[in-house]
Amino acid sequence: MVIIPAIDVKDGKCVRLAQGDFDRVTTYADNPLDVALTWMQKGAELIHVVDLDGSVAGLPRNANIILEIARKVDVPIQVGGGIRDMETIKFYLNNGVSSVILGTAALQNEEIVRDACQTFPKKIILGIDALEGKVAIRGWTQKTQLNAVDLARRYEKFNVKAIIYTDIKRDGMGTGVNIEATKELAKSVSIPVIASGGVATIADIENLLSVKDCEIYGVIIGRALYTGAVSLEDAIKASKKVS
């Protein structure tokens, strides 16, 4: 299982939100590049970067910072936030970003997802963010009535690289990963699933590794890394254990 440290960028800084609430923000670093370099030095195989301002605006707001990370960090980065058209997808993927995450676009414009997957096979990740099992979009500011599993199944044959499943209620709260919902999604589709939201301790990683009947491809860790509740080195070590 791949351990994926998260870098959320807001107003040019590295921050974390509580439950996706822009009014509950904690700033951890003034320079996201320094954070990315730290995660690389500690052994990260992949880094998750989100343009929070872009997720609300619907277009990139911190692209200069993200491209600097892509240029200077010798680790693949996956990027989300405000990516809703082919122009933005091409912009990122042609400038050093390894893969892009489509969230709002996946719900609102199936044609863009299909075209992106055809143009950039295995470079497109679906970001499915759920509140009580229902998909939320536009930086989590708008809840829909669509079930997360139903949305994932729409893209079963689209050559999608992975699905990032985030439980919004747990994100940034350190209350533990929603194992059951993540497992349900992973069992429902053949697309690799990445867990996100709520990692509090190494036990959460061990719990994901112990899931039967399906495999969880990776897990994104945010606040727990920044507070020191989880060390990236320990998390990576735990993820490599063979049960």
C-alpha cells in the first residue's frame, strides 16, 4: 500500500482544513515546496497536492506553486483542485505533474473524463468526496444526492488510474479512516482505491492493510503528519509489512 502525504495549498501556504471547512483552517508552513522536499527526503513515493482556492474558484489559483513542486521534487505528484476542463488537464500533465484528480468534473461532465482518459490513459484520478455516503463537489461546498459507489461505477471502463475516496466528516479530524465505506467502494469497482480522511495513528494503516476480499491501493495522510501523531517513515514501514 502506498503512503501518500498531502499538501493542501491555500493563499500560497500549506494548510489543513477541518472537515473541509474553509473557516477552520490551520497553517503549517508558508512555503509548500519546503514541505514537499521534506516528504521526499523522508521517503515518500507519491505526494498529493490540492489547490484549495482552485477547488472553489473552478480554475487553478496556485498553479505556480504546484509546478514549482513538480519541477523541484523528485517524486511523482498528483494534483487536484479546480481542474474542470481539458485545457487545465493538459496544462498540468504537460508541465511535470504525474496525474490529475477530477472531482466536480467527474459528476458534472462525463465527456471531459472520457476524453481525458483517452488522451492521458492512467493519468486521470477520480476524486470522490462523500458526506454520509453522498457525493459533495465544489470544494465540498455543495452536497449532491448521488451515492459514491454509483458514481464510481460510471467510470469502470474509462481507463481511470485510481479513485481517491474521502470521508469529509473525518477529514482533518483524526478520528480514524472510514474503513467500511472505503472497503465497500473498493469491492464495488475494479479501479484501485485510495483511502483519504481521518488517519490518526499507525493503527489506521494497519486496519487498511488487514481489509479482506479487496486491496486498498494507497492512503493519503494529512494532519496526522503535520501534528506529529504519525511519522512518515513509520507509516511507510508499516505499509510494507507482509501479513
